[in-house]
Amino acid sequence: MKSSNKIKGLLMLIFLFSSISLFAQKVVHYDLYVTDTIVNFAGKEKHAIAVNGQIPMPTLEFTEGDIAEIVVHNKLKKSTSLHWHGVWVPNEMDGVPYLTQKPIKPGTSYTYRFPIKQSGTHWYHSHSGYQEQIGMYGMFIMHKKEDDPTLRKGIDDLPTVPVILSEWTNMNPKNIQRMLHYASDWFAIKKGTTQSYWEALKEGHFGTKVNNEWKRMLAMDVSDVHYDAFLTNGKKENQLPQFKAGDKVRLRIANGGSSDYFWLTYAGGKITVVANDGNDVEPVEVDRLLIGVSETYDIVVTIPKDDMAYELLATPEDRSGSASLFLGSGMKHKADRLPALKYFEGMKMMNDMMKMNGDMKDMGMNMSLQQMDMNAVMYPESSGNNEDEMKGMDMKKEPDTLQKNDEYKNQMPEMDINSHSEHKMLSDNDNGIVTLNYGMLKSPTKTNFKDDRPVRTIHLELTGNMNRYVWSMNNKTLSESDKIPVKKGERLRLVLHNNSMMRHPMHLHGFDFRVLNGKGDYAPMKNVLDIMPMETDTIEFEANTEGDWFFHCHILYHMMSGMNRVFSVGDYDNPELPNKEKAYKTLQRESNMMFFAAENDFATNGNDGKMMLENARWSLGTEWRLGYNDKQGYESETHFGRYIGKMQWFMPFVGFDARYRRNGIDKHEKNMFGQKDNKDKRAAFSLGFNYTLPMLVIFQAEAYHDGEVRLQLSREDIPLTPRLRGEFMVNTDYEYMGGLRYILTKNIGIRAHYDSDMGFGVGLNLNY
């Protein structure tokens, strides 16, 4: 009897172990070693970050149902982190320092462990500082199970290649951010897109340029940064020779760039889009598509002939370069290059869209989902009729191309993705070229909510200031914003309106969202939404996972300038961050960094210069003029102020003015108000303000503690030619200055100027 019980017990134990083995999840383990390295992508050896000795980082592959175990070994001298872009993970695994975890400190290791609950093409990158820009990006692929009912024959069984696009700059990314903050046009000089007055005159757009600056706008651009190289899988050119005539290839493409959108065109014919942001879509055949920063697309292409290699060409939106992937072997069949943009046409369009107060005009259009590409006026390959057609159309009577206000703003009617009417604004104006837009995307399965529980609507306006490079939502940066509280399980509908002149790829951590594009129950699922200027788009999702989830523009330099929010779902205690309030304040400071700038002119008539320390709102600046004798003397002015308003044209300040100049020598001892200064030395405190007038002229009014008042008009960096800048200053103390500066390099120029106090001088201008 005892023997029988032992046998039964043993059999039961064997059965239990067998059951555990049968249902156990597979643990897929990766070790990632993060190290400093030196690269040469663009003619110079520069510092970068490699993972396991490579850039991009290794491709990580899993199957739905696996357990991911990824150990990060930080060999850097700085902290790091990894974010799994578009992957559903527990909040403490999301990889945002000071929001979901502590930074991984130098010399330490950290284990990310989470279940794989989805499939599709995703990617991963550092969320620490600017590390993504210098090498910390890679592909993250999750395969479907073999018995997955959503497997698609002829798509999911095709040979598959992961492709990650990126850019490279030889400049330090933090220096790029600083230069953008101070409106440096060095990047435009490098790209040949300065749009100076001389260029405007030659192009017949002098009036366009004047109108542009009258509305206090800088030159038109579609990408703020000049890059030295563009890469596919870490190379300027790659080739996949294993494919033959008739082969269909599925390319899993991620845009791992920091700020560039990429046009994708294929020399072998049409492109079939089969997935977006890791989610299947009904196949859509197009001639080209624009992949936004951080988006992923799965596309299928065909190799037409043997002994030919067909180019998949990735061209940044500003068309300042390209990267290539050739499929097949033999003679290279290149895709047509995209011609340079017509920037003054874009400037004219921008002028027409902007009010004098910096807001966008209500032009009677209800634009959404990339269906009307406002940048098309700049495309030379366009037929050129886009602008005329826009003027002649009643946008409210185009149900096939534009949104309607039905149940709620931005809900669209059903559309036939193959109809001519939906392609009207695209194909008619692009010489028959069919360009993908979000209105064409449709999920093959239902994505609607399962019941009619209420949905909470949140309106977010995307706002920004190009002149000072401050980006915000509802005119608040992250540093000025509290978290948005959300109940676990609550359904949110986000109505996003872009009231800026730049497009923004908005990324939501932790969730996929439905894009309300007129496909009803089959609305596509995404985690990144590109929102063009003037567009209003609506997305919705169910907040069913607790934690603090980042929502931000994925252009790195916009994110680091404040365009972020945090959805705080549920009452979640993060074991990684016991003091969440303190950690959040640290995160806020990261998007409100202080930037330093300095300039000095070593001239024959003296030395003058300035220094500034600024963040998103506050400014501390000082300027000086130093002469070589008593007649010239010296003068310094220091102002501490805060920029006010969405466009930040107004800055009240407190100031201090110190100077020495022998009186009785200068003719202008009195100002135009009759106030007289008879002291050789003067030190005065002041209250005043700066205000940006039309033509980007700065009006300054300042009242000193001794009763004196001074009014001043000035402007620097008037773009006369691509490298020649004009400047002037005049005030009520009868002081005036006029000058020219020729830009030689990023930090060096030659300056000639006349100053009423210092006389005429020529010298070397250095700036940082």
C-alpha cells in the first residue's frame, strides 16, 4: 500500500513538472555593454557610444509570450538608460530616468525584465540626455507566435530585414541645442537655406522676405539641424545581394533619427505598406512615404530583374543628403533623387498662414492626418498647382480629403482608400505620385472599445517659439506643468492641434492609441503621430496600466526644450523611485536647461562684446564696450529679465549700467529729453523692457534710478547675403552704431562697424 502511494506521488510530481515545463515562458536573455568609442562617419574622428562594440545597437528579437531579460552594463563615465519604444512594459521598466527609474550609474549594471505581450517592428534607445544622437539606438523585433490567427500569408512569411535610419553630426548635440536656442543660422549656411535678402531678390521674392520679417519670423525651414551623414543600419550605403528577380522582401524600417523625417522611395517600383508602429494595417500600395521621427513602417518591395540591385533611397525631408539600401546584386539601379526645396515658396505660404501675433490663421480648412501636405508648395517635383488649387477649394466641401465635425471634433467619415478623391491633394499635385497619409491606414481587425463607457477628452495645443527655440503644449513647458492625473482604466481622447510652424511626431509611452481617421471600428493603432502645421488630429486609448507615462515630441531637440507631458495613471508607488515628487522636479529641470553664449569683437577702435545665460523663460545678459583711451572710456550694461507670452516678444528686466567717459569731450552730453549727464563716472540701476517689433527690431525702454530715461532701437544679424550680416543701433542718448559682419566659420567672423562713441573699426569677431 505504501509502495502504491509512493508511485502515485511520483507520477503526480512528474505530471506537475511536465505541466510547468509545458506552460513555462521562454526567457530570452541579452547582455548589453555600453561603452565610449570613436567613430568616423563624416570625415572626422568623433566621440560616440557603442553597445557591444557596434552602432546601431544590436537588434533584439523575441516572440510574443517570451520573457525579455536585458542586462545593461554601463561602462560609460556618465549614467545611461534604455527605453523600449512602443513596447508595453511595466512602468518601472520603461526606461525614463527620474520618471520610471533611477539612471543607471557608471560602473553598474541594471536588469530590465518584462513579458513580451505583443508583436511587430519597434526599436529601443537611450532616454538619457543626447545619447540617442551619438549611437544608442537599435531595432527591437517581436515575432508572432506560429499559431497566431493574425498571421498573413504572403506577408508574415516573407524574408524580412530590419532597417534603422539615422543621422550623424560631427558637432556635440548639446552644443546644437545651445545654438538653436540662440537662433544661430550656421546650420542654414551649411545647408544652403539661409533665404537672405540677396537670395530673395534673385528669386523674385524680395517682398516675401520683407513680409516674413514684418511678421517677426525667421527664415523658413523644415529641419533645424545640419547633419554630416545619413545612415541605414549604421552605413551610408548598404546592399542585400541575396535577393533575386521576383523575390518579395519585407523591410522592417524604423526612423531612429533625432530630428529628421525621411522620404522613402524605391527604384524597383511600388512600395506596399503592411504595418505601422508595430501594428498590422491593410496593405496600401504607394509610390513613396514620409517616415516621421521615431515611427516604424513595415513595407514590402519586389525585385523586378536579375543582375540588378534596386535602391531603397532614404532622403531627409530637407533633402540635404541621403542614405541607400540596395536590394539584389549586379548593376545598381538608383532611385530618382529628390530636388532641392523651393524655400521662398514655403516662406510665402507661411506668411499667408501666420497672423501678426504669431498665431495661425483660421483659413477655413479642417486639416488632419497628413492628407494635405502644406510643404508641397516647396516640392519641385510637384505640378505647381497646389497653391492655386488650395485657394480655389472650399475645404469644408471636400469630405473625401478633409475631416468633418460629427460626433466630436476630428471624427472622420468612412473613406475608400483606393478612391481618386482621397488622393486628390497628393496625386494631382505630385504628377501622379501617390504618397502615403494616415487617412489610408486601416487595421485588419477591430480596434474599437468593447463597450460604451464614457471617454474623457483632453485638448492639447502644440505651441512653440522658433526665435528662442522653446517648445511647449498649451504654452507650457514640462518644467511649468504638473502631471495629468488619470484613473486606471479611464478612456482618454486627445485632441491635438498644431499651432506652430514645425511638424511634431508625438509619442505616447506605455500604450498604443487609435487614430480616428474615418475607418470606424478599424481605426489604425499607433504610438507615434506626426502632426503637421495647422492640423488637428484626434487619438484615443484606454489607460489600463498604472504608472507615470511620458507623452512628448520625439524630435530630440524639441523634447529637450520642453514639449512633454506626463500621464499619471492610478495611484502607483514605483519601487524604483520612492520619492516621485523629487524625481519629477529633476526631470523637469532637464527640459529647462541653462545655455551660455558669448561674443567678442577685437577691433581697431576698441573691444566690445556680450555674454548671456538663459533658459526657457529667464535671461541674464551683459554687454560691454571698452575703449583704448579716456575719450572712448568704457561702458557695460547688465539686464536680468523674464520672457513673457507665447511668442516671448516681451521681456521686462532689472538692470545695472556702469560707465566711464570724460565729459566735455563728446558732443552729445544731453539726450533728446533734455536730460544731461555731467559725471565722468556713472553707475545706475534701472527698470525696463525689451519688445520685438516687426522686422525683428528690438525696442528697449529703460528708466534709471536717477531719473534718466533711454529708448533704443536695434537689430543684429540682418541676413543680407548667405554669410553677410548687417546690424544697427540708435537711441535717445544720440548714440548710434552700424556695422557689417561676414561669417567665416561657426565661431569666427570679420566685422566692420562705426560707433558714435568708439569711431570706425575693423576686427575679428569670435563667438560661442
